[in-house]
Amino acid sequence: MKLWAVCLLSHTVGVIAPFLDLSSSTSLPKKAGCIKVNHCKCILADGSGVISLAALGDSQGYVGRLKPIQPGDVPNSEVLLSFNPCLPFSEPEDFASTDCVDVAACVIVRDHTFRYTTHYINYGRHEGSIFKYNNNVKTLTISYLVHSSSQIQTRVHFHCSPNRSFSVSHRLGAEVPLEMWVDSPCACPNACNLEDVGPGTILLIILCLSATAYFILGSCALRPFRTRSGVQITPEDRVWCTLCYLFAESQKWPPSWRHSFLKEETL
């Protein structure tokens, strides 16, 4: 009886063991996508890194500023594009009554046929932008809307690449979104992160400035002299006299009297 039970148990284990090995060797697929943190930063869903576009543009954050694009079906005109992935901007900066106020992308149309008129067209804001990440091609795609209930007006593809390039594909007047392709190493996870000045850095700067001022003022106000035990320093006599004089004058005379007294002495 015991021999039969042992044989049955070994047979059962032999049948189940391959399935157990298969389940343990099979790994779960990685999560795809990028969780939006703010206008220009997202965290990869699999936890492998953070993509920050803060250092992607120029000193003002623009990836493209007044970049010429194809005018499409608008003859005798000049079409320019401005795009900032992180900071809202207005075009023109000194005139805030156009359609491009606090936008992410703006198209400027300069018509040369009639008195050189200029039109500013809003092509998307940062609010309500949609983040999508393709792990296979290492590309983060952000879609910008003019309003929360409107259709996608601008779609930008940020590709992780060692090269840097910026291209636009759009025909003005066409019912398709404005497409941009940005190749940059700053579009890669955990790359080109700007370091914020934290409280520790501020305290360190204050400490260095205080130490510098201490040594400079000390060298001016202290007098070294040699003793049997070595060189020592003491405050100059004039330093103490000056401090005592200023303190006595401030306590003795009211501000208005002291001012008139000094004026009479000057005369």
C-alpha cells in the first residue's frame, strides 16, 4: 500500500512539474506608456526613468522660434512657427490681444499682398496635453489642444537620439494636425535633467560668503603681534573707539538733533 502511494505521488509531481517551471520562467510584460507629471516631464510606467524636456530648447525654452514652414495654399505670404514645450508664451510678447496668448505653439502668417498684415493662430496650449510613449522606437508623442474640448491641433514626436534635429510637416489650411519631429539626447530617459538650486546649496553659498567677509574684515580690523607663545592678533584700538563713539552718539542725541548738530559743525 505504501509503495503504491509513493508511485502515485511521484507520477503526479512529474506531470505538474513542467507547468510549474513554465510559469516561473515566464516574465510579465513591462508596462508601456509615460505618466504625465507636468507640461514637459513624465515618468515611464515601467519605472525605468524620467523624461524631462526642460533642457531641450534654447535659453528661453524654445525648440523652434519663428521657424519658416510651408505656406500651403496661402500665396504671397510668409508662415512662421514658434514652439515651446515647457513654458507658455505669447506672440507678439508686447501685445497680448492676439490669439496666441499663453500657448505652446503659434503660427504667424504674414500676408504681403495687402498692406503687410500679420495673423497669429493658436496651435495648442499646454493645458490638457496628452502624453504617449512608444518603447519600441523610444519616442514620446505629445498632443496639444487649442481648448479642452477641441480636436488635436499639434502633435510633437520627441525621439531619443544622439543627434539633434527639428522638422515640421504641415500645410496651412489643411484639416490635419501640425506634426513636428524632434530628435535629441534630451528626449531619452534620465538625460539632460536641470539641477534645481535647493536649500542646501543656498546655505552653502551663505556660509562661503560669511567666511570670506569674516576673514577680510578680520584682516583689516585686527593687529598681529608676536609673543613668546607665537603670533597673536588683537583688535585695533581705533576699532573699539569707533564703535563706542558711534554707540554713545546714537544714545545721546535724537536723530533730528544729531543731524542739525552735524550740519552746524560742517558749517
